Amino acid sequence: MGIGGGVGAGLEGVRASVAALDSLDREDNLLAAGVGMDADVDVLQRRYEIRLERLELTARLEAQLAAVKASDAAEAVWFQQAMTPPDASVQDRTYAEMSVVEEIAGVLTISSAAAGAFVEQSRRICSLAPAFEALSAGAMSWQHARIVADETEGLTPAGGAELVAHFFDPDAPNPARGAAPGDLAPARFRAKARTWRERHHPESIDKRHAKGVADRRMEYTPDRDGMAWLSLYLPGDTACAIWNRTTATARGLQGPDETRTLTQLRPDIAASLLLGTGNAAGIGKVPAPRADVLVMVPVFSLLGLTDEPAILDGLGPVPASLARKLVADGADSFYRVIVDPRDGAPLEIGRTNYRLTETIKRWIRMRDGKCTFPGCSNRTPDNDTDHLTAWKHGGTTNVSNLGQLCPRHHRLKHNSQWTPDPAARNQPPGWTSPTGRHYKPEHPDPQPTHWPRESWPQWPTPAAIQAENPSLEDLPPWEPDNPALLELSDFSPEDPAWEEFFTKPFVLSG
């Protein structure tokens, strides 16, 4: 990295944010004193709005200062390297860098390990211009920047630049859809970035999954107050099935006489089953309900034509081989969703009645991924499938008027002025707050599946067969003489004929 990696522009942004905060503070003081107000100004409402605007500006200022801080840390290392003699040994260079990291730790009053991690994250962010520019502009927080650093680790420089371009460059091929990274809660942005990384990692997910399976383990960590943590590192499908089955069993045990919460019941059930007691104060009396898990499988991947990852609801990308195994084994707790190979969206299901089938509820779960309310990460199967425009107000029961909401935000929608946008076939709704702020949909960001045209069988033409076998005079018809039959290999993924193809029932034996 060279000198002057953007601190000047970052400081200009800091000055602008401070000036805006100062202006809002002066306005608030005038409102509080009752000076220079128009008669039609709602003082309390405006002072409430000023608090929100100041919070927004403060968050932007924190991000801009984080950019200055990251740039200074990265450049401090650069200067130290520049001061090291060209003929210095590897050992001398290593200790010189260790020295500057220790000095940064002292300046920031953090541990050596934390300083080392901060320096590494700073260097990576400063080397990815679009991400650093977004941080300097206050368009995303340092938490988001750390996610960029984490998810580009292990990728080649070109791979890291491609990931950053996907999320931060609107002119990039197939840019991310929906809300910008800084408009997403950090956990939501990490989920999207990780999904993209898994699809584009230079090493196949099957190989990395095999390594993970080999590393499976159980860990025990004592905690205070006589408690401890017990964790299992397992293949994702196994862990997901355990979690869903434990949750379903816990819900089955809940009732008027059960005082334990769902959160308390889960560990009680797990402990009872692991220790073989089978009597977690009622466990075993209620049959465990089925715990459905959605598996979104690209159709060509399911056919074995590609090894594109599938998406396991509640977990994320899993190897195509694992998805095929789940389908082939007939695992009754896994519900298969076939996706459109043109844009990666689940195939649409229509309905004209108010009452929703389980199928359309599952489809909405897969499209939205979680509660659609801004910043909410609740993806429990207990989420409601809500009519965005109420049925009594003319709302219809179709995918553009349905969205997933957790119980908490479902109640808030009906008891406040939070208003959802219409949804779409492959996009959940955005939201508008009572003060008029608009939040773009937290799009799951499906991408078109790999189109394996080159892997399809290349059958010889009748003319080629005739040329190789001149003794054959009367070749049978190559295909039935039926103008209604179409050769799908003649159509590109963008051809309108696919629309008609996907409106018909799509059944794939498994």
C-alpha cells in the first residue's frame, strides 16, 4: 500500500458530519428555547426527528473515523517497512512489523492479538478500494468492513476484488440486489457475503466440507455461576436437523402446566437425550412433531450436471452432493425447492383464496429467508406469512402481497405506521418507517444458476451418421415429426419460452 490511502477524503467527510451535527444542535437549542419558530411547527415531533437524524449522523461519523483509523494503522506498517533496510533479514523484517503492531496496541490500549487482527483487517480493507471508499463515506460501519475483511480472507486478490465489486460496484456484472451492505444489519450482510463467497471460492465446497467433517468435534467451556457451554461442530445438515427437531419437541411440550420457556426446554431435552434419562420432566409423553427443513437446489445441480451448492434453510450453502443425498435418501424432514435456472429464484406458486397452503407458506419462507422487517434475523418456522395489504382492504393472496413476519414485527405492523412495499416473485418487501425513512428489502440475493450447456450430450446429426455409414440409405426419422415439440437446447436462458415452460407443473423424481 502506498502513502495517502484516502485519509484526506475521510477527514473531509468527518468535518462535514461534525458541521451537520453542530447545525442540528443549534436548531434543537432554538426549538427548546421557543425562539424563531413557525406557528405550524410541531416542536416535539421535530425534536424527535432531530434525535434520529443525529443518531444517523453519529453512525456515519463513527464509520468515517474508523476509515481514518484503519488507514493510519495500515500506513504505519507501510512506513515501518519502508524504513527497514532493503538488505534486512527475514527475521529483522518480522520483528520490525511485530514492533509496530505492539506500538499500535499500546496507543489503542488493546491486546497484542487484537492489534494484530486490527492491522490485518485494516490492510485488507485499505487494499479493496470500493469497500474503503464506502467506509470513508460513512456508507457502512466498521463492523461491515470487518465482515468484508473476514470473507475475503483465503481468496486470491482477484477473488477478493470480485466479491467487493459484487456488493459495492453497481456497474459490476450481476451486482448484488436489494439493500446496500451498509443498510443491512451486519449479521445479514455477513450471510449474503458468505453465500457469495461459497459459490465463488476457488476450492470447491465439497473439498472444504470434507475438511470440515474431518474437523468435527465437541467442545466444553466452563462459565461463571456454576454454568458451562457445550458445543458441537457438526455437518450443517445434521446440526440443522438436531436444532429443528429439538425445537419442535420443545414446542410440543409447551402447555398450561409447563413453566419452562422454549429457550430453557431446548437444553433440557438435549441433556435428557444425551444422558439417556428420557425424562426431562415430560419429554417422551408428547410425540416430537416433524421438523421441516427447506433445501433450495439448482435444478442442474440436482440432476448432477453441475456441482453448484444448494442452500439449506437456516444454514446457508451446502455441497451439491449433500443435497442430492438428502433427496435420494428420501429424508422426510427435508422439503425440496427447485429453483429457476435463469435467475436463481424459487418457482412461483399461485393461489387466489385467502387461506394459504403449507406449500405457499414454505415458498415464502424460502424467498424471504427470514422475517422481512429491517434488521430482523428471525427465521423460525413459527414466523407468520402475512398479507402485506390486508385482505379486507383489497389485498390478494399472491406472492407480491405476501411476506414473512416474526410474531413481534407482525404485531408492530398492525399497531403502528410501519408500511411494507409490495413484494415480487423473487424479492421480499421493503419497508417505510413512520418518519418516512425507506428501508430496501434485505434480498437473499439468489444468482442465476450455472448453465451447463457444454456438459450436455452432443449427439451426431443425421447427416454425420449418413456420412460415416454410406450404406445406410433410409434413416429413421431423427425425432417425431411434431411441430409442437421444442428442442430446449435451442433456447438461451433469456428466451421467453422458458416462462411458458415454468408455468407448467414441474415434477422431478428423487
